Amino acid sequence: MDKYGIIGFPLEHTFSPQIHNPAFEKLRIDASYDTILINPEFFDREILKLKASDYKGFNITIPYKQKIIRYIDEVDPLAQKINAVNTIVKKGEKWVGYNTDPYGFIMPIAETVKTLRSVLVIGAGGAAHAVCFSLLQYSNIKLLTIINRSMDKAKALKEKFKQLYNIKVEAGSLHFKSNKHFDLIVNTTNVGMGSLIDKNPFHIAENHHPKSIVYDLIYNPAQTLFLKEAVERDLAVLNGLEMLIGQAMKSFQIWTGEVYPKKILNREIFYRKG
Ligand code: NAP
């Protein structure tokens, strides 16, 4: 039996085994996917053990998407650009790293993204990096504003993107004040989940128009305070579940060479866990 798993800390809210195991079953692939909780204190030791193990592939989640890179033998160019890996496949004795988050992020907005002109990204961590890189592939987007608690990180992303792409990029803090109305507003921070469940990273009050789309990468809870505020303003909203499924589909394909059987997923099951 081929073994796959997700490496992270904490992992109690992960939905990934519920996405991959039914697909292995459906396609009659003799494989299993489990959770591999690694305490940050023992990260290096545990990763070395996994490198010597018979696991065929992994997903990597918070807080290790960057830290894992030094253990990877070959990093795919997109993952290199984002400087984060969320998928590893074992090829021979080598670990090859990819990042499937950009694919997952775009999947649920694949048509709409072609019509966007302005985007506000909240956060400047690994997920923000993946989100911005995905968006910058679309030349219709003329303005990208990145705001973050630590301004220096937002500024660093701005400088990086300004050098690579010919569009207007702005950076600001979470106290950002502007009269601009963005077509897409994305929360890429973890504010709204876990111990920050009762917090909202940013009030969109002044920065939307009636057709703005408000997208939160968080999928647990299904509706964060950030999305609740958007719903109250009658805006189109999207949580991170479809992105999670999209990135998983791509990882599945990298590991097995098979197309993920998307129809098997009943979205309801994810929220029965509570
Ligand atoms: P990360 O690299 O650790 O970045 C975390 C971001 O959140 C940073 O911008 C950080 O700001 C901000 N932040 C953290 N605590 C904050 C607080 N108390 N107040 C204000 N800002 C705060 O993490 P990541 O990998 O980017 O992941 C971020 C989120 O995206 C997580 O919720 C994760 O679950 C979600 N995600 C979802 C998917 C999906 O498939 N749906 C995929 C990837 C990630 P500073 O820079 O100031 O610390």
C-alpha cells in the first residue's frame, strides 16, 4: 500500500484525509493518506525520519511550507518563486517539491478572475504570496494592494512584484484607509480561525462596490466574521473550501497521475466535524 500524509502543526482541523482517502478508494488505488503531526521542537529529527521512510508523498501545511524547502532535492519553478512548498512527491530517492495553492486559489474563480481590475490582498505570508502570484498572471488586473499587520512584509512583497510585473502594486498596514473600491478582496491571514475565531482582520466598509467578491482562504469555520460582514453587505462571498479541494486535486494528480474524481465529494461532510 502506498502511503501519503499531511505534515503540519496543529492538524486537528484538517480536511485533507477526507478529500484524498475517498478518491483512492473510488479509483481503486491501494493507498492511504494520514495526518503526521510534527511538534516544531522536533521538526528536523522527524523530517529526517520521514525522508528515510516509505511514504510516497506529502502535503505540507502551517507552519512548515517554507521550512521544509531545505529538505527537498528539487523544487519546481513555481514553488521556488513563491518560496513555499505544499506538496512533495518521492521520485526514486529524491523529494520533489511543488506548490499547488495557486491552482487551488484560482479554480473557483477561474472565469471571474479574467474580468477583475483591482484586488486587495489582506496578509503577506505564504498564502498571500501564492495568491498574488496567481493573480499576477492575469494582465487584466491593473492594481494590486497588499496590506498586512507587519508593514515590512507587505512592502517586501510589493517590491518583489513591482520588479517582476508591470502593474501598480501598493502596500499598507491593516489600518489602511482609501476610497478605492476593489473588485476582489481576499483574506489570506489566519485571523478568523482557531484562537482568532472572533476576530476580523479588516473591515471592508469603504473598499467595496456592489459587485465586489469577498474571498476568505479560511474554510473552518465556513463563515468567518470577515465573510459575515460581506454577506451583511449583500456581496458575493467564497470561503477556502474550494481552494482546499483544488490544491488537493492537483496534489493527487502529481502523486498518482490520475485526475481527481471531483464528483465524489459531498461538501456537507466537511462541516459535520464541528
Ligand atoms: P503565514 O505564512 O503564517 O501567514 C500568516 C498571515 O496572517 C501573515 O500575514 C500574518 O501577519 C497574519 N496574521 C497572523 N496573526 C495575525 C493577527 N493576530 N493579526 C493580524 N494578522 C495576523 O500563513 P499562511 O500559510 O499564509 O496561511 C494563512 C491562512 O491561509 C491560514 O488561515 C491558512 O489556513 C489559509 N490557507 C488556506 C488554504 C486553502 O486551501 N484554503 C491554503 C493555504 C492557506 P504578520 O506578517 O504580521 O505576522
